Amino acid sequence: MPLWFLRHGESEANARGIYAGGGEDSPLTANGQAQARRAIEKLPSDISWIVTSPLVRAYETAAIIRDLLNRGIQLEVENRVAEYNMGAMSGMAYRDIATEEMVSQFGAEDPRAFWLRVTAALDELLQRDGTGLLVAHTGVARVFVARRDGFSPFEFRRAPVPKNGVPFLMT
């Protein structure tokens, strides 16, 4: 039942300092691929299943981990752990912006809807047998931390940002 989380390796959007969110499917950089390969050193050796976001940066990271484990594990794609959709903010340079402004001015995903889809997926994954790995995004990790620490759905973006390619135990 242990569930590990791994934020995808550095994406092209990360390297360019722009928002990708769920609206831009940004692939890994060479550095991001290397981060994924290094992540295996910090993961337990008994991973028996891997769930990944459908976005290419997460899927590529999960595939690298799967291949390094060399145990025939199938990747399971879970749409509910796709990154927060930032609407028209996708492709824009990083800046400090309130979630409410992202929703009202840029058409970002409703934070409650994002929270509900992510927590439903996490609750199911946390009940599974065996040691699992979830490869996803900043927003997904933030929802986990925000819920654990008692934040509201509108405050999830205040939770700390996990580093690319650095796994942590969710249970």
C-alpha cells in the first residue's frame, strides 16, 4: 500500500519558465530525462505498479522508470491526475497570480473540480495493494499536501512545489 509520488522530469516548458498546466503537452528536456533516470536511486526496489498522467512529460518519466526497473510493469494512464488546466495562462511566463484570477481572467479549471478529481484518484491509489508509483505534476502533489495540511481547494497552489524528478512517499 505505500504510494510514492514523482513529479515528472524537467519539461521544455519548465526550462523556458512558462506555464504548461494541463493545456500544453510539453515533452521532457535531456535534463528531464536524466532526472528521471536518477530518480530510480531514490525509489524502493519493490515497486509493483506505476500510474501516470496522460501528459507526455509524465508518461515519458514513467516509461524511463519502468524500463529501468526491468520487471515488465505496465504503465497505467489515469486521466484524473493530469495537471491543473490553467486556461489561457498555458504558454505564459511564470508569475505570481491568485487562483481566483486564473479562473476569472484566464479561464483556468475550477479549483474545486480539480481538487475533487485528484483526491478521488489519490484515494483509490492509496487503497491499492503493493508498492506503487504515481508520476504526475506539481498541481497533483500540491493537492495531496494541501489536503493533508488542511488547506481549502482554492488554496492548493500555496502548497510547496515538489522538485522535478525527486520522489516522495505519499503514505
